Amino acid sequence: MENEVTNESNKNEAIEFKKNRNSLSRLQKFHKKIFNKNEKAILLVDVDSGDIVDANIRACEFYNYKADDIKKMNITQITILSETEVFEKLHQSQKKHLQRFYFQHRLANGEIKDVMTYSGPLRILGKKLVYLIVEDITEEIKVKKELKKSEVQYKELFNSANDAIFFIEANDNATLKCFIDVNDKACELLGYSKEELLEISPMDISTTHYNLNNIMNEYKKNSNTTRKIYETSLITKNGYHIPTEISVHIFELNEKTVYLAILRDITDRKEAEETIVNYSRLLEGIVKGIPDIVGVFSPDNTIMLCNQAGYDFFGEPFDKIYGRKCYEILNKNLRCEDCPLMQAVKTNKIVRLEKFYEVHNKYFDCYYNPV
């Protein structure tokens, strides 16, 4: 009976030894093929204590520790988190494989690196462990921060611009498809909110479909034709037409054809131009009604304007007088030696004199006023 018990005990010990040997064999295989030769940095961490049980070659290189030294450390000495947070993450990692966490880890030289860890549970020789596959994302985070900074700067410049700016996607047939983005000035100019503009068609505010189509067609024929400036009018939310000057630039973005349209409200300029035209017409009417001869000359004696009395006196129409020299009208090839026009230009003062013109056998009381 006693022998039977002894044999049974030996049999159980043999089974247990075989299991342990198999476990050790699997661990050695894991350690050799998967762990040490992995290109990713891997740490094995005890869930309960936080001690670093093992670190592969890549992890030692990354943290710049010798294998023996890093195995004497605790994960809290590497991770920039409180102990409570560290153990909370370790216990979370016991629930399922490849959980992803963002950390900041400290290297041997004190440098802080941004890392992404992929973790999961392991049980080896009765110990509850967590594997941490560590990926250095410092440069990625840096790039994201720079992109974010650039985006903020772009938004500040975009929305602080004095001109309305639209990004518009175009269809293949050159028609305007939809707004991609608009700045604050565009919303202010047209009386829409940004959300409203992004919902409506660009055709709803444009009166220049033909011009835009022409630009697109030219762009398709010749890729050098990417920029065009023209005047048009836009329709506000309230139905008003605003005269605008539009600079359109066409480019490709993510395999889509995009219009960059920069619009400037030229209402004041148009009003000023109309005022100038009206004043010009008024001045022209006044000058025409003056019975004396009135002429406007450039400093080189070129006739720029003459009133009707002048045309009648010289017996020449506008197209025969305009652009000629004043002395040519008097049948001369050279400027007069005592040219009063030159005196007025040099002194910037009114010159008055009496002059006899032999060609017409007449005396003239002449005034030359620099303007």
C-alpha cells in the first residue's frame, strides 16, 4: 500500500516536472524568437509590483540601459505618471491583448520620449505579467504639434484677412460644386453664417458662371492658366448685388480641382469711378461752353484736350488735334523759344502774356496754369 502511494507521488512529480520543463521550453522559445529578436522595444512587467522582469535587446537600446540594470528597475522609474496611474494601466492591460496607451517615458540620460504602448496579459511560471510593446512616437507628436501650430496660424491669417476668401470644389464639367471653406470676411460680406455658406451652392451667390467656366476650360487646355482676375457681382443673403473684384487661382488638392477665390468689395471704388465720370462729364460740359479757347497740354507740349472753341478756331476735329504738339498746330517743327508752357512747368506758377501768332494774324491774351 505504501509503495503504491509512493509510486503515485513520483508519477505526479514527474508530470509536474514535465509541465515545468515544457513551460520553460516555451518560454525559451518565446524569449529567443519573439522577444529578443523583435524590432520593437518590449518590456515584461510584474503586474503586482511593477518590477521590470525582462527587457529585450531593442528596449535596452531605446532606454540606453544595460540588460542587468533595467531588470533591477521598476516601471514607475521610467513612466512619467503617478504610481496610482501606472498600476491602473497595468491592471487594465490584464483584461485583453493589444490595449493601446499613450505615455511619456524617461531614458537613461533623462530625455523624455513620447511613446505608444501596446500591452496585454502574460502568465509565466505562475506569475502575472504584462508585456509592453513600446513604439517611439516623439517625431510624430512633434509633427502633429507643428501641424496644429500651422493650422492655428493659418486660421488666424485666413480669418483676419481683409478680403473675402473662398475655397470651392469644382465638378469635372467646370461647374462649381460646393464650398470647402470660407473665412469670416466672406460671411460678413454676404450676410451668411459659415455653416449656411457650406450648405448652399456657390451658384446661389455668383452671377459669373460663364466666366468661371471659361477659366476652368482654359485651365484644362493649358495648365499654366491657373490665375485670373475679373470684376463681377455677388448676391448677398438679402438679395443685394455687391460689385467685387475676384482673383481666382485653380489648383489640384487630393485629386480634386479647387478654386481659391479672393474677393474684394469694390463698391466704394465703383462709386468713386462713377463720381469721377460724372465730374469729367460736368467739366467737359463747362469747358465746351466756354467761348475762349481752352487746351490741356502735357509738359512736352502734347495736346491732351481742347474745347469746342479751339476746334472751331483751328478748323480741325478732335482726332486731328489730340496727341499732336501745340507748335505743330501753328505749323512749326520746334517749340517756341519763349514757350510759356515751359515757364509754367518750371516755376509752377501761372504765366500770363500777350502773344501774336503770325499764322492766324491774331493777338492772344494767354494764361498757362500748371495743374
